[in-house]
Amino acid sequence: MPEGERRVKFEVMVEVRLRAGIADPQGATIERALPALGFAGVDAVRVGKAIRLSVDAADGAEARRRATEVADRLLANPVIEESTVTVVEHGGPAAGNGAR
């Protein structure tokens, strides 16, 4: 990091879910149980995971790049899963938000 460069702590949410076309037995089980619990009309249930990280970076774009690398190399299996990275600077959304 260059001397004097401002670093900010960014909160990051990585959402990992199965790719379209990959069977989701957990989602199917939940979907089958919903009507019995009074939740008619709810369908297309897919189960995933959400991972929250805190990343020190110069800006939102760098935080997103670093979090995306973590997601791609560690958090998601690229063969069957896809991930979305959302970056939020303390106090509000930061540059670099959105899905990949």
C-alpha cells in the first residue's frame, strides 16, 4: 500500500447458490413443506449460503475485487455454484456493488 493511502473497512456479503439446472434437494424439501405450514403460492425455493466479510481496501472496487477472488477461490465451487458479491462501506453502499 502506498504511504498515505486511505484505507476503508468495507462490509461485504457473498451469496453462494447452486447454478440453474443443478438439483437442490434442500430447496425441494422446503418447497414441499410450505403448503402444510400455510404458505401456499410460494415456489422456486433454492437454498444457498451467505458469508459476511470485512475487507480493508482503498475503495469499493478494490474491496469487490478482493472479495470476488475469495469467493472464486474458496467459498464457491465454480462447477455447481455461482456467487454474488455486494460491497457496503460503513454508512452506505459503495462503488462496485452488484452481481457477477
